[in-house]
Amino acid sequence: MVSTREKAKGRWREIFRLFGIEDRHLTGKHTSCPNCGGADRFRMDNRKGDGDYFCSGCGPGYGTDLIMKVTGLSFTDVVKRIDELIDGGEVGMSKDVPAEPAKDIEYIRKVTVKTLKESSSKDGLCYLQSRGIDEKPRDICFHPALGFYQDKKEIGKFPAMIGVIRDDRGNGVALHRTYMAVKDGKIRTSKKLMPGVAPLNNVAIRLYDHGDTLGVAEGIETAASAYELFGIPTWACINTKILETFIPPEAVKHLVIFGDNDEKFAGQFSAYKLAVAASKMTWLETIEVRIPSMVGDWNDFLMQKKLDT
Ligand SMILES: [Zn+2]
């Protein structure tokens, strides 16, 4: 078995980003520390390729140490989460490229418009159907052959599901892409988040219109499954970091958090972390966390339920 340490080598920047550590800390130059702040006390040198860093405020460490400090998760949970991100395709197969400054807004707008123009709202529905979801949610479309990039080089074109990521005012700010390939008779996916102009804070893929009840989940498939199972309009927050810091619109009175059932409790931890934060939001009347009764996410639960009936 390949160790987490081996798998993560050369992918630390991508991993850090998924835990909400911003690119500005990862330039290799002296910057403020994502954990303890300051002006220039922190430097990620990645000398051994293990996400190594040095901070004169909170000390040196490896990538896992930094994530533990920033998220408050235990070592075991961090390793588990990294494994899931890599094995689940959330961390692309690309090796680290030197941190680049945020892309300019015109570039992102151009890519977005082009991608959406070439996409269709119907053609890829069979992917969602293969996951037990019969109706296409809003802000989802399908691209017949979207370029897949590694190290800035296109390595092929694959059909992709596109999700429009919107900020708290409803403006589209980035795209989430689920590339699909058929391997051994199964649809394999690789998920990629397009870097936004600004850090992606309080964003979601707004899959359904909501009334005073809104559900939130991590992935698109999980959120759509929650809707399919419970009829609760559920938005996808893309990753745990965004989920944990989600702030529902003030029209929402009842928040339902659809967490994953992870064997080592990382999914549950994120769901309850959001519940704790939401308990301080005065406009919410009820907050509920729902975890599937079996190990997996709500899409696994939906698929199992369909098999059983
Ligand atoms: Zn520090």
C-alpha cells in the first residue's frame, strides 16, 4: 500500500488549498502564518516534499502539522482526510506547480463563458442517473469534451459535469468540474475546482431553490441525493472547509446539514463544526445534522436504497 506521505508528495499546495490555506502563504517566500498570523514569520520551503514549513511564531513542521494547527483536527483525521481527497480524485493527478498569483478576472470570465457555451443541460444526465439521481439540479451542465490539464499541458479531453459556484450574493465566481472516464466498466471521476479570483469563502453550488428550509452537503452527488431522499433543497459546498464556514442566507430558518459517515469521523466532525457555528446565527430557528446510518455519504445511502428495493 502506498503511504499517505508518498501519495501526498508533490501535491501539498493542492492539499493545503482544500483545507482552506491560501496560496499567498505558499509562495516559498516569507509571509504571514496561516495559523498564527504576523507579517513575515512563515515560509513554506517544502524542502523534503512533505509540505515542510518554518514559522518563527508557532514553530516548524510538515504539511500535516500545519493542517492540524489550522483546522484543529487530530493527526489521524488529517491523514484520513488527505487519503480521501487523493483517492477520491479531489486532489487532481497533477503535481505541484509553483504557486501562481490568482488568475485575473477577465481570464476566468473567458474560460467560464466558453465552458458554459459549449455545455449542454441535458447530454450528460446519464452520469447523474448512474448515481441514482433522476432530475438535473440547477446550475449543473455537461461538457462533451473538456480539456484536462496537468502541469499546464492538456493531456486529453473528457466529458465533464460542470457546477457553477456562486458567492453569497448569487454571483457566479468559479466552476467545479467533474471529469468522467469509463474504466473497467465503471464511470471514474476526477474533480477539479477552478481557482477563483478571490478566496472561495461562503460559496456553494446552489442546486435547488429554497424556502425557509435549506440543506447543505459537501459534494454535488451527495447534495442531490439528499434532495432525492428527503425533498429538502440542498446546496453543495464542494469541500469540508467551505462547508464548515458556510453561512446560510437570512431567509433560511431551518438548516439541515447532511454530513458524511466516515469511519474515522472526519465528515461528522465537519458537519458538527458547521452546526456549532450555525448555533450562533440568530436568524436560524432549528439546526439539524443528518448522518447516513451506513459508512459512506448520502449518495452511497441512496444507491444502496435503490439496490434494496
Ligand atoms: Zn505560525
